[in-house]
Amino acid sequence: MPIGIPEGIRTPVTAVKGRGPRPLDDGDMPVAGLVVRLLRSLFCKIKGQKEKGGGFSRVYANDAGAYPASYRLKTKSNPGKTTFRRDNEGGAPSEQYNPKRLLFMRKKLKQAALLWLLAVVAVLAGAWCLEGSWPLTFPTGAKLGASVLLVFWAFWANHLLGNRHALGRSTTWVAAGMLLGFCGDVVMQRIFFEQHAVLVAIGIFGLGHLAYLLAFVRMTPTQADEKLPLKIAAVAPVLGLALWWFFVYSDRMGPVLLVGSLIYSFLIVAMAAGAFFLWRRNPGYGVAFLGSISFVVSDVLLGNQLFRSPAFAAVGLVIFTTYILGQWAIVSAVPLAFKEPRLRNI
């Protein structure tokens, strides 16, 4: 019997007896997905490999991470043997997957996440020490270098997970959000748009938070909380307005910057709320919630520094440290929560 579903059609929840989370569809790829696909192909060419056009046609989220749709296969030669089969987009089953190999991949993903964190810390600490005289902020090159490392980690994780064992579009949106974050870092260093750097960066980072929010919502099963979008929409304006009023708002703001910073406050709180509800549903994604909180703290301090007055002398170190740790936590959320696929009868 052929396995798989046609492209562009979302499998109804009743197909999995109402017990599984909402499956991710295989519809047309958005612009962010096209960018990720191009960079993924570049990684394959660097490794000397040819990208495969297949992939898991149906992917589900569970409490511990992600696992693809699979089924029990009992052969005549070994009726008691249970294996994993991979579904190609065309519907024909291809090669079998060894659970031990997937467990090995899980360990490697966690090790990779920690190694990328050590690389980021090494770049920042090394550059800070080379500056001498206890500088109150990190050098520009170190900031951009650390951000570039996280961009590569995001796309590499998407290459490993998004095309094989991950939550599909979720890792794509996370990688897109990290890429937008790097672009915002470049603008904030006033390399481009020197006169309107803050306003342009607000727009870029706002799009990045929206990408993270879409990833968190996709990772949260809708059966757990059907009112999730309404809850996020209710929390974001209240907490966003409170943070903006008490820590960011200033009489020196122009009308455009005032409205832009307020909308940005709504977006970053919505992103943190999405991570919070994801963590409540799936405890394995606690690192994503911690990363979003760290991101919020960083931006609140940055807004206070830009539009009011610095809270303390070394606020620049705290701002970028909390920012880069938050970005790493969000990018590493899926790899750290990944577990081996489990069998499911379809």
C-alpha cells in the first residue's frame, strides 16, 4: 500500500485517531523556506554530497521533541521485527532507519549545540580580553563574529533536522529568524543606514521575532490548547505596553520611532509568550522559553540605554551577553529537545 500524502494537503486530525498533534503540511514553500533550501544545498555541495529530494512527508511534535510518521512493518522472514520506514514525497517507502542510529544522532545534536556555544563564548571572551583595560562592551568584530556563528549553527541544524527528523517548517522559521537577527546586528553597528539605523533594526528584529513566534506555534500541538493564538494576542499588548512604558518610552522619541518601538515591544512579548506556552505543553522546550526571556531582558536594557540613560556603566556587556545567549537558546531548542522517532500506527 503506498505511503504518504499528496503535496499541499493537510492530513486531518482524525487520521491519527485524534491523539496526535497537528501534522505539518507539505504545501508550497514560503520565501523563508526557499532561502533555507538554497543555503542547505550549499552545505550539501561543500560536503560533496547530493541533496535528496525526499523527506518525511508527515512530521509530528510530541512532549519530548519530534518524530516522523511511521508504522510497524513485520516481514515474513522475521514477523517479530519492528523497523522504521521513510516515506518519500511520491508515496513509496524507501530505506529503513535504525533506532540506534537515531539515538546516536540525538547525542551528537546535543554535543553540537554545546560546541557552538563554546565557540561563541570563545570568540567574545577572546576579543574582549584582547581589547585590554576592561572594556565596557564587546568589539564590533566580535559581536558580528558571534552572530555569524549562530547563523551557521541555525542553518546546519535545519539541514540536519528539517530535511530528515525534525519539525519541518519550524526549524526553517528558526533559521530565518536567526538570519534576520544577524542582519539586525549589522545595521545596529551602523554599517548601513547610519542615520536611521535604530528604526531599520527595529523592523528587522521585529520580523525575526515573528519568525520565532511562527516556529513556536507550529511546535505547539493545537489539541493541547485550541485558544493559543487568542492567549498570545491577549498577553502581548498588555505586557508589551507595560515594558515599553516603564523602561523604553521617552519624550525624545519622534512619532515614527515611538510607534515602531511600541509595535516591536508587542512582537517580542508575543514571541516570549509563544515560547512560554510551548514550554508548558512540552517541558523539553524549556530552553526556548529561557532564551526568549533572555532576549526580552536584552532588548529592554537596550531600549532603556538608547532612549533614556544607561542603567550602569557596563550595560553594553550585559545587553549583548543576554542577547547572544538568548539567540543560542532559541536556535538550539529543537536540537536539544530532539528524541528518536517512535512507532505510530497510521
